Amino acid sequence: MTAETVGKALISWISRFGCPTDIVTDRGRQFESSLFQYLGIFIGFKHRRTTAYHPACNGLVERFHRQLKAAIMCHADCNWVDTLPLVLLGIRSAFKDDLQSSSAELVYGEPLRLPGEFFQATAPDSTDISDFNYRLRQFAAKLQPTPAARHNEDNKIFVHKDLTSSSHVFLRDDALRGALQPPYTGPYEVLERGEKTFKIQVKGKSVTVSIDRLKPA
């Protein structure tokens, strides 16, 4: 996927929903490109990056990707590009217990009309448009951010106490590696400490990494 493809997808999204204030991405080259940085300045959004090899930073997207992949796998005999529109139709039309509505209904104010061959014909609904607006406002008023899951409260990740004072650290390499390749690289100079992340100097560049990938040098 190229930076141009990402840029076109972003412009297409903005044409439907307007300009975002923040965009969270991984550290892929498409999002670190000069084109994407220019779009951030031109549109006026803040670009927030997740730390490498730490999918929990963008858990909502990761969970949706799992759901999407599972749905596409049910159509293994088809080209996934051709299958994707109908899979998305199903996801957008699915009733969500926590919202008491479907995603499509929250966006458009009424349920989507699904392919007719799967359902019996029903009488046309004569509900006034003002009723749709009222229902949409009621749904929107009930919407609240879902609290982030706290998976690690009872099973905390071990963090070495010397990380609070060490000037250099080793970084665990979570990429695929050979059987005899050491699991850690470094040592690297610590530039900045945070509660969950550190900034370290790697090959002349400042890199933000999750604290659970570090150990003191």
C-alpha cells in the first residue's frame, strides 16, 4: 500500500465525514511519508503514532480487523476484494446490544435495506422523517465512550526497577529472528521516560517504544 493510496482513502473519508482532529496510525512508511505529513498540515489534524509491536495501543482497530478477517474467511472460495462490500454490509447492519442499534442506523437514521431475496416483502414504512431525526438524536444522546479494557491490572507486566534510573537500555526485537539471534539489541541511550513508553536513541533517531520491551543495560 503506497502513500498515494492512503492519501486518496483519507480524502474519500473526509468527503463523507469531515476533517478529523486526530488520526492514530502505526509507523508504516505510508504514514511517515512526506505526503501524509503534508496532509496533516493542510487538513489540520494531529498525527498520533502507536509504538512498534504493541497492537494494544490501537485496540479498537485491531479488534475490528479480527472481526473483518473472520468474516472474509467464511468466503474463502471467493476473491476477498469482491467479497468485502457484502461483508461490510453485514457488519454495518448487525444489531449491537450495547448501542441498541446498528452502526448504519446511527449514521443514516434508519436501518439499511438488505438484499430482498433473503427476506419476505414488507409493507412500506410511512413514518415521518421528523421521527427518524428524533430517534437519531435519542441514539446519539445515549452514546458514551467505551472504557478501555484493563487486561493487565491483575496480571501486571514485569518492569525492572532499574529502568527508572538507567541511562541506557536494551530493546527486545519482536520481529522474526533466527534461532541463534539474540532477543535484545542495544544498548541505546534513554532520551525521555514516560509511564508507559520511553524515547530512546536508535541509529541516530529518536524512537518511542513500549516499556515492556525494555530492560536496563
